[in-house]
Amino acid sequence: MITALAACGQRSMTCYLLLSVVFVAVLAAYGGGLGNRFGLAEIAMLATATWVLTVLLAQAMSRRGYRGPAEVLLRRLTYGAPVTASRR
């Protein structure tokens, strides 16, 4: 469990954005529109299930050695394209 949470922390921007996209897609009026139909218990269950799946996804990415796509994009925008052997 600790390694899964650590993997999520290393991909925190990706996990945060994934949670946000799921919640908007499901709950917002311009998305799925279920926010008005669900009660507090259903929203809490959705949030918990989404968080658990996000942590498991982060752990799977960590085991395969992948960084989160949001972290890769931020690094590329900050430092530019990675240097390859042909560019040296």
C-alpha cells in the first residue's frame, strides 16, 4: 500500500488531473449530469472508487517505469525536448 501511494505521489499531477476529468465528466451538468441525481453517499463512493483506481494505475505505471503523462509534458515544456545521441 505504501509503494502504491508513493507511486501516486510521484505522479501527483497526472492523478489530480485524472480525478478532475472523471468528476467533471460524470458529475457536471455539461458532462454526465449525475451531480444533481447522486446523493452524498453515492458521490463519496464514486470519489473513493476513482481514487483507488487512480492509485492502482499509478502503481502499474511505476512498475513499468513510466512517468505520468502530465509530468512528462511539464518537464518537456520546462526543459525542452530530451537530448538524444543524434542531437549532440
